Amino acid sequence: MNIIRKIFTPGKIDSRINVSILSPKSTILNSILIMLYSGIILEIYDNIEFSPENSYILVGSILTLIFISSVCIAALTSYLHYANYTKPLLYLANAAKEVSSGNYTIQLPPHRNDGKIDEIDALYQDFNTMVEELNSTEILKSSFISNISHELKTPIAVISNYSTLLSKENLSEEEKKEYISKIKLTSSDLTNLITNILQISKLDNHQITVNNECFDLSEEIVQCILGFELRLDEKDIDLQLDIPDSLSIESDPGLLKIAINNILSNAIKFSEDKGQITITVNDDSDNVSIAVKDNGCGMTEYNIKHIFDKFYQADTSHATKGNGLGLAMVKQIINLLNGTINVNSKLNEGSEFIITLPKKTS
């Protein structure tokens, strides 16, 4: 039957489908019935003697029988077509209309009741998956608007408050320096946020050009680490390095530095005081991998699934220390560099981010 099903449904076969709407069994049965019916008609025709008296009546009877049989077959075929094709597609059309009006919670039930999957059921499954993803995207969109409003509003309010305090008379030099320092720090955070938003926008619109060149990856990683020396010392984090003395690769050092800095920054942010971070570089003939592992709070499977979404923050307790754009940007950068990024994490056991890049551009 599988061979016959492939004949009736040519093209790529979906591995989920174990039965077909175009059922070979029913098609063969219908063919047999038609042949039997035709044989009966021919047998009746051969056993009847024609005469001028009964020829018109006989021909009329046969044509009437053929007409009635044709109507019955057409009605049965139409019903089967409606039940197997039109009705499920109407369900799908109505569901799609619901989605277009903003209902991202609708789910289509299985078309068949026997637990098997045909082409319609496979289509329903894909539709349900699409709606679930759209619902997730809609939630993230709402979260994006809420977060971006909050992220912009907070630093602006801080700057405004400290500017008001600076306008007061009889302020000591120490107070002035403190207020100015707060304004500078908040302005820097606001600048970083806007820069990240612009970077994300450019990445989304493919406006960033990749400038590949040969450079020492080990040296680039060391320079990134030196940029976080103060934060590492503040949290007394034990940094373990397993990288070669020198490793030459061909890629875009500027974009890669952004990715490494974001991952290292997250590792420090989610590590407890006196925690440990391990950076490992593995080299093979064609690719190089950079693994950054911490023993911080870790993530759930749901968090891992959405960790690269814009403005998504797995640990809301650290929300004030970031804006949820870093890993979304990292993902897009690594894609631009023809690499991959994977996450291994368990709740309360830490996380490991692994970047894999080709050593040479094709």
C-alpha cells in the first residue's frame, strides 16, 4: 500500500503521514465496483433480445439506470470530497481568519479520529505550531514596547532629577561631583542602550558589512578579558583560561569582539561573588570553538528557548543590570560570521555558551 500511496501522492513524503486522503484502498474498491457494475450492465444487455416493440423502452430504461447511477456516484463522490477536503479546509480558513484578527490562541483539533495522520492532519499540526510561535512573538512584541519604554524612561528621569538637584544653591563641591558622576554614568547607560538598539536594527536590515581579516583570536579574547578586569575583581571571580598562546583565524574581529564581550558580561552578571568562569578555546582543522562557562544561576528549558529573543531576560532579578538586547545581537552577529552558538544550562548549576566559527572564510 505504501508503494500505491506514493503513486497517488507524488513528491516529497512527510515522515509524519501514515495514511493518505487519497486512499488507495477506497480508490481500488471504487474501481472494482465500477467494473462490476459495468459487467452487470453488459450481461443484462447481452441476454436481452431486441425487437422493434421493446427497443425504445429498453434503451430508455438503460439510460435511466445509467443516469440514476451516475447521480448517485456523483453525490457520493461530492460528499467524500466535502468530508475529506472542503470541510477541513474551511476549518483551516476560519482559523486563519481568527489569527488575522489577532487571536493567537486558536488550535485546530486532529482531523482524523483513529490517531493516524494524513495530509490534512500534518497541515493542522504545522498551523498550530505557527500560531504558537506567533503568540510567542506577539507576547515578545508587547514586552519589547513595555521594556523599551521603561529602559528609556528610567535614565531620562534619573538625569532630570540630578539636573534639578544641581540647579540648587549652596551645594557642596562633593555633592556636585556626585550628581555629575551619576548623570555621566546614566548618560553612558542610555548611550549603550540606544547603540544596541541601532546595532540590532542594522543587523535586522542587513546594513552591517562583514570585514574579514586574519587576526589572533587568543589575543582578542585576552583584550576582552582585560576590559572586564575591574568587574571580575569586584566580585572576586576565579577566571580559568584554557586557550592556546596564539591562534590565527579569518573573520571580523570587531563583530566577534562585540559577541565575546556580551557573553562574558552575562557570565559575570549571573555569577555569584567568588564564583568561577572558565573560557576554553578548541581548535580543529576547519573550525574553532569558544566556550564561556559559569557556575551561576543557570536557566530553565523555556529560558534557553527564548534567550536570544530581543528584550528577553531569563532572570528578572538582574533586569536592572541589562536590557535584554545583548544575546539577540550576539546571535545575529554569529550568523553573519557563518558560525553557530549553542547553550548548555541547568537551573542553579550555571550556563555555558559555545561559539563555533569557521577558521577561514569561504
